[in-house]
Amino acid sequence: MKVTLTSGTDRVLLTQHPFQLSQKVNLSGLSANIITSDANTDGANFLRSNFQTRDVDLEGYIRVSGMKDSIIQKHRDTLYRVFNPKNKVIVEFEDENIYYQIEGYPVSFPVFESGFQNSNHSFQRFLLQLHCTDPFIYKAKKYIVFADVVPKFSFPLQFNSVVFGEKSTSGLIETVYNSGVMECPLEIKMKATNTVVNPSLLNVYSGEQIKFNTTLLPGEELYINTGRKKEISKITGNIKEPFYYALDLSSEMMNLRVGDNVFRFAADENEEYLLVEISYRERLGGI
């Protein structure tokens, strides 16, 4: 399995020469705080639970056999640069049919252990310790496009009537499946190909909706992120601006529930000119 560290534009593969992990990364045992209230009977009443932060250790070594000291130091500097406590670090795990990632903040710069059993002519051991304020493990991002264009262009050509494509009318409603173990946030994009009045997206099962009291002109786009850092913006050309004030009071920053979710987009006028895309990353509690 490939394990990659990413921080900004810097990346390092911890499972490719000269780096190697010495043991499998432990991503189990996420704990929770259980909140209760006193009861007049035995025990207590459950109120809610909150997941705690997660600490992750990555133990490995640099293969240094035959390397000059300057090259060894270069590899150490690579880890120092990527694993900087001032920056967020993303750890990606990839196999043939598996992708998931966690993110967090280093509790220190890399620890290079001393002593002949840890540092010799063959290898240099290191320890990377990560504190994950977002404790969840995320799968690869998935994309759902509503009312996509159905291709009609084909050969042989008939020039008396050539249809390049048509917009699917059945795509106003889409089922989105969350195979994770808990709700996950959504990223939503709504783009107008012509003038659209008061666009909205409804979760049919829960009744939650996100609706805007605005008129979108051709080419304008709305972006909504319901995650930890919530965002509602309008994009016109290359200009992005906050757009919270256009949000209808009935709106909710909804999440994707576990299992099937049925969404329908609409608009008060010209919904056929609205393009909608949902993207999400399913959450796991452990691996």
C-alpha cells in the first residue's frame, strides 16, 4: 500500500525508496465522550456523544546504505519540510481498489532516533506524530451530476437534422448513496446556462433544503460547502464573493445521511437551465 504525506505543494512517498514504514499505521480505536444526565433511576440518561481527536504515529526508516552524509541530510530535510507543525498534513493511503485519507497537524518536527540500533550504515529510523483535530477517515471524493447532457452526436451524419445532445429530463432527481458509517458534508455547485430564478436543492426524504432568493445570470455559479468550514459563495467569471445574504430563511446546511439520499433540484423559473453537481467524501471511524 502506498502512503503519501502532503503539505501544501510538498509531497513525500513513505513507501518508496529511500523511505519505508516499519509497521502498519493504526487507524482504529477512535474514542468518544458520552454525555449523560442524572436520572431518578439507576444509571443515567444518554444525551449525546462527541468523537474525540485522534493521534496517529507513523514509524519508519530511511535506507541509507551507501549514501553520503549530504544525501542522507537531504532526505531528512525533506521530512522536516513536509512534516512542519505550522502546516496541515494530509496522509493518503492507496491500494489497487482502496483510497482513503486523514489530515491533522504534527505535534513536532520529525523525530530521528539515535543509538546504533536506530541510526547506522543501513538505516535511520524516524517517528512522525500527527494530531488529527478532524478525527474521521475520508474515502475518495465522489461526484453526482444532475440533469446531465445525453450525447446524440453519432456517425453516419445526417445533415438535414443533427442533434449533438439533449439535456436529460429525468436527471432532476438523483439518488446519492452514503456507504460510510456516519453523515458527511456536501459540496454543491449550481451553475446557470441561462437566466435562473431562485434555485434550490431539496433532500426528498428529510425535507431539508438549500434555497436562494436570487437571479442567476448565464455563466454565474453558486458554491456551497456544508463541512467544518462552511461556505456559500457566488462565482462570476473569475470573481468569487460571499453570498450568505441570498440564502432563504428556510434553508439548512444539510449533510448526506447514511444510506440512500434522494435529492431534487428546482427553480422558480427556468430550472431547465440549471446545472447541479454534488460531491462528497464518505467518512469512516476506523480501518
